[in-house]
Amino acid sequence: MAHTVIIHISNEDPICGELDQLPAAGDTVVTVHNPRRRDGKDVHYLSNDVITVIWPINQISFIEVLPSEGEEHIIGFVRE
């Protein structure tokens, strides 16, 4: 199951993409598929035909994991 994420790279604009699995504590790189800006446009420093990018973990400030389609439809406790 792919996870849609927003990756915040040091001194760069955030990048959206998909990860096959979330990085573990001992990982040194993060492999991102379909990298794009948050507005869906191409990343200016990548070639137009790039589909996968490998970033070293030390360049990443933090990673936001976006909810999947199934998680968006979960209804929590509602007080009436």
C-alpha cells in the first residue's frame, strides 16, 4: 500500500509523492515515487520525466503522512 506524503526538505519547497512504505528508524534514504510540488506542478530542479527520486534522510526535516481514501471516510465520535 502506497502512502501519500509531503516531504519537507531543508531549504527547499515541500514535495508531495508516494512512498511504498514509511521509513524505519535505521533507514538512510527515502525513495519517493511521482515527486511533485504541493500544487501538482513539476519540481523545478528535477527533469520532467523523473518518476522516482531517492533523498538522503539527513536532508529531510520531516514527513507528513496524508490520510488514505479509506481513512477519510471514517466517522469518529460525534456528540449530539
